[in-house]
Amino acid sequence: MALVQKPDTEVIEKTDTNTTEAQIVKHPLQHTWTLWYFENDRSRKWEENQREVIDFNTVEDFWCLFNHIKPAGELKNSSDYSLFKKGIRPMWEDDANKNGGRWLINIDKPTRDEINLCWLELVLCMIGEAFDEASDEICGAVVSIRAKAAKLGLWTGNANNEKAVKYIGYKLKESLKLQPKVLIYQTHKDTVNHGSTIRSTYQI
């Protein structure tokens, strides 16, 4: 189970002689996160299709955002949501990503509910620091919607940190209840150089 739950609303009342002020108490996250949206438009450069949407850094702001945007399973084909730590762009070339890679989850012919559930659980694990000390390796996550499949990727910063990368993979597989599905880890450098013929660096 992920560590970020929908909170009960907490209210503190401050009373002076004439007024009562209600303040919602927000629960801070360990990091500030940025949501990105990608929609493929071949008339524009790839970078121009990647749009920064909004930042959040509390549990309450996350749920407010999540409950008001289109669910991942309802995105049009060739569209992505990306959620990354603030300051990290969802592209291989970013300094925080260039030496890293991703745990890749392919879902063939998924239902909308399957996509939504997997994406939500992945995001909750990530922003809730469910990967313990290995959470420092996390850069972000991407859900990609394609015609006959969906693809989820959890990006880490250092592909050579085998212990942390594998720990993240095991926790991810457990949290998303993916047994007996095999998860593969691909480095970004290999993906750039070899494309779809790439072999996995790690498997669990």
C-alpha cells in the first residue's frame, strides 16, 4: 500500500474578539513535484509538445490535482503524463536522467481502469517515498498511452547503483501486484543507442 492516503480535512480555528479564522492544515511531501503533459504533434518539435502543467508539494494539493485532471486511461493515443521531481525534465538528456534508466511496465490491451489503477499506485509510491532510502534515486515516472497498449516507466538517476535500482524494482512489483509479470530495467543510454532492440540491464 502506498504511503500517501487521502487525508481527513483538519481545521484549526483561531479566535479573537470578533472573528474566527479557519485554516486547512496541509501535509508536506518530501519533495516538490511537477506534472507534465505530452501530446504528439508532428508539426512541432518534440520539446514543444512537452508541456509543464503544475507543481505541488503537499498531500492535499496532490489529491486536488489528481481529482480534477483527466484520468490517464482517458488520454488520447500518443499522449503521456509525466510526474518528476521539480527541476528535472522528463527527457533522457536532462542532467539528472542521463546516467539513469527506467523500470518499464507494458500493459497490453489494457482497460481504462487498469491504466488508472497502476498509474495511481505508482505515483503514490513515488511521492510517498515508499522506496525507503532508495527513494533518493527516483527522478520521476511516465505513463504513455498508445493504440493497443499502455506503458509505465519509473525513472531512476544512476543505473549503476544496482542495489538501489533492484530494491526499487522489487518494491514496485510488490506494490502494483505484478507477479508473475517480469519487470525489465533499461538504461537511457542503451535506449537512445539501440531503440526497440535493447536488452534489459536488470530483470526481476
